[in-house]
Amino acid sequence: MLQAQDVHFCIKNQPIIDQASVNLRPGELTVLVGPNGAGKSTLFKILAGENPCKHGTVRYNGRSIHQYKTKELARIRAVMPQHSELTFPFRAIEVVEMGLFASGSDRSGEIIREVMDATETWHLREKLYGNLSGGEKQRIQFARVLAQVWEPKPFPRYIMLDEPVSSMDIAFQHKAMNILQSVKERNVAVLVILHDLNMTAHYADRVVLLKKGLIYKQGSVEDTITSENLAWVFDHPIRVIPGTDSAAPFVQTNPNFIEKLSLTLS
Amino acid sequence: MTVNTISQTKTELQAKVLLGLGVGLLVLAFLSLSVGAFSIPLGNVLSIISSQLGVNFADFTAQQSNVLLQIRLPRLLLAILVGGGLGITGASLQGLFRNPLVEPGLIGVSTGGALFAVIFIVFGASIPAWHYLGPFALPLAAFIGGLLNTYIVYRIASQFGKTDISLLILSGVALNALSGALIGLVLFYADDAAIRNFTFWSLGDLGGANWTKVGIGFLLIVGPVVFLLSQFRNLNALAIGENEAFHMGVDVQKTKIILLVASAVIVGTAVSMSGTIGFVGLVVPHLLRLTFGADHRLILPGSFLLGAILLTGADILARTIVMPAEMPIGIITAIMGAPFFVWLILRFKKIRY
């Protein structure tokens, strides 16, 4: 389990993340939701070990993140940042291969084939990364990050993705989320930042609502994805049609509000 | 087609490319030993070398043997060490800065090295501690100057793990201008005996090669080159980004330090032996990337070999174009390299990978 306790991060004495405590459990898909500038990416980077937190602790499998060497950490957690650009002409398959940097598995060939099949990028393998479309690039990066945690291991591992589906078409968005759902069954905890609230309601096991650097609420979809919570967090009228046994809650913004706003503007 | 066969074909291709470059260098090396103001036929070159190895043909003159062993061979070896060193340094720095326009000469590493070398030559006598270092003192001074400029450029141009190319080139321009002016200032105060000439430090020259220089160059360049060769996986990961490399398990800070220090040692040594020779480190990795892709497993050793080929070739031209006089080798590398650089900028403008 990943335990983050009372995490605090400041820039010029302005708290970006204040007293945040989050647990990521293997087998669970946690979605981080919040408006622009709420501190999602900052919290994400602290959990991933990219930013050190000023106060508070982050523990991976009971051991403080500072006690891990970079390579050890890479064997138990994979991270996909928002954008990755390459300046050199690497081919797509070479980018995916880099995901195996830390593990150096004997099965590297099979792993690469499997993740590229899963992300439907195998046919792009010989193309230069720079010549791919935005969505294809994202799928290649997704494959690279998957490769890092693909092989089953006896200890819990973590995969963290910052808006991984932002450039993908609707079909791939769902394919990607389905892949993550199957990955979490391999003793892996998944953390995703998403903007699509319906996607969140559909795939999340746990939701963390973040506003102005504070965790407003966290818990199951039923407890967090409600009209009141979302309206407060996003400062925007949002209506949630409660889910049933077979369907996730449906999130709807109030179009009338937009009309009124444009009227007052004109 | 499986991944394993793909990577096997790739490894075979890389081996073939390196073998080809190695053969090319060997051929050029013999040519370089043969041609010049005093021509030695290739057959005699072979027999002189084989007689050194114990197989005596004795069909050559003592003069031929002396020219070859005392002048041309050390000069050739220096060209290989310096050219190869500059080539692999260019490739490493480009990988570190994640930018294909970086080159030791452009970002001020070479001039920094030259400045400190000149300062040492002129004022070194008043610093007694340096004398203990003997012939290593000059390369060491150049190394410190090179490292200093690399560090300054890096600090100016990098923010949040990304290097801004315009800041990088501009800070390189500033440091080059300052270092160049300071070199001029130091030389202005030096007497003629202390300094051979300004051209040496600004345009480079392999003419001063001798076995002592080759020995020191070998000791100081081969080690860092081997170090750089071992960094290919880290450099590949760094190409995606510093944060991404960290997430994949690269100790980014350590890798940076290794790359910067090794590069500064190589460039500092090269500069102290042959002055500043520009554009080799820029052109070489690029030609390889254009043809064979970006994998540093090939780019690093390939850049060493191609850099050595390029400088050996340039040296042949430098010695033969205005025979029996010699042209500074930096003129030739710049005439070949500067248009290439312009072409590269134009290309960079059109497509970004």
C-alpha cells in the first residue's frame, strides 16, 4: 500500500497542497478530480516521488520513499506525465522498450509485444515517434508505462497517470481505462488524474476530490460524485443522476446556467 | 515478426555500422600516414610499421622512417583521439541537453578550456603547486575552464529539467565572446615566448603532436570515453525527459554529473593539445542519427569513430591543400561544419521530432 500522510507543499509560502492524506491500495483504481490549479499535478508528483514534500511522509509498502534508490522505486511504480516530447528520432518500439529500463526482464520481448498489442500500437512500431499524431504518441507513452509494471510480481506495485487519455479518441479512452482495470488485478494500485467526470464515475473504485490544495472529500463513487460535492468543488452547477446496480451515476452540467451567464455578459 | 527478431536485426545492423566505420578509419589512417609534403608510398608505410613490430623488410629510408614515426604517426593518433573525443562529447552533450544543436564549441566549453589553458601558460609559473602535475597541469587547467563554462551554460539555460535552446545558444554566444576576449587580453600581456600564436587557440592545430602529447591524451581521453560509452541506456531514457527518466529508474543527477565531467575532461584535454576545433561534435552525431536513428548504443561509439574519421580527413586536407605550408585545421572543420549548422537550423525550424 502507498500511504501519504499530512503531505504539505509550498511555493513562496503559498500552500499548493495542504495536509493531504491519501492511501493507494493494490487492486483499486483511484481517480484524482478537481478544477484547474487545485493542486492535482502537485499532489501526483509528490506521490510519485518527483517533488519532495516539505512536511508529511510518503510510504511505499511501508517504507519511506526516501529510503528507495531511484532504480528500486522504478521497479515498483510507473509514472506517465501529461506530455512527453522527444528531440531525437527514436522509433515507437524503442520508446516502449525504455519502460523496461529498471527491470531488465528476460521476457522483455514478450512484454513489449503484449503492451503494444493491448494499446494497439504494434503497427506503429517502426515509425518515428515524432511523426505520430497526439493520440498515437499518448498510446505509445501509455504502452511504455504499462511495460514497467506488466510482469506479475509478488509485491504490490503502483501505476500513476496524469491525464493519460486527454488526446485519445473516445474508443481508446475506454480501452485505456479497461486496460488499467485489468492491470489493477495484478496486485497493482492505479492512480489517475481525469477531467471527465462520467469516466471517473464509471471506472473509479475511489475518488479524491481536490479543491484549492485541500482534499475536500475522498471515498467511493457514491459518496463523492454527488451534485452537492461537485457543484462546490467546481463552482459550477452540476447535476448527478444517481447510478443503479448496473449503471454508474451520470453527471450532467446545467446548460441553463451557461445561457444566463452569456446573457449577463452581453 | 517478434520483438526479439526486431532487436536482433537492430543489433546486427549496429555491429555492421561500427565495423564499417572502423574499416573506414583504418583506410584513412594509412592514407594519412602516406600523403603530405614528404610523400611516403603506402608499401613503405606498411613495411616501416611491420619493422617496428619485428618483421623487417628494410626497403625504406631512415628519413621515411623518422618522418613516419616521429611526426605523422603521433599526429594521426592525436587526430583520432581529439576527433573521436569531440565526436562522442558532442553526442553526449546533445543527449544531456536533449537538444541536437549543442556542441562543445558552440556552448563555450572549448573556449572556456582554451581560456584556462592560456591563463595557465602565461601565469602558471607563479602558481608553484601546478608544477607537481607536470605535463598533466595544462590539460587539467583546460578541463576546469571547460567544466566551469558547461556548468554556467547549463544553469542559465535549464529550468525544471528542460533546456531552452534559445537561452542555451545565447548563453553560449555570451560565454564564447567573453572567453574569447579574455584569451585575447591574456595573450596581449604575454610575451611571444609564452604563446605560440592566437590562431592555435581559436582555430586549432594538430601540428604540435608528439609522443608525450599522445601519451597524455591517451591517458586522459580514453578513460572518460569508456565512461561515456557506458551511459547509453541512461542517455536513451533522458531523451524522453528528465522526469520520465527518473520515473524509469535513472539517477538523473548522477548521470548529469558523469556526463558533464567526462565531457569537460575530454574537451579540456583536446583543447590543450590541439586548440579549439569546432563543429566536429555537432556534425558527427547528426549524420549518424539521420541515417541510423537515435539509439545511443550506436550513436556513442559511432560518434567516436566518425569524429576520428572526420578529423583525420580534415587533417589530410590541412596538410595537402597549401603544400608545403599547412592550413589551421579549424578552418577546414568550420568550412565544412558551419553550412551544415545553418542547414540544421533550417531543418529544425521545419520539423520538430
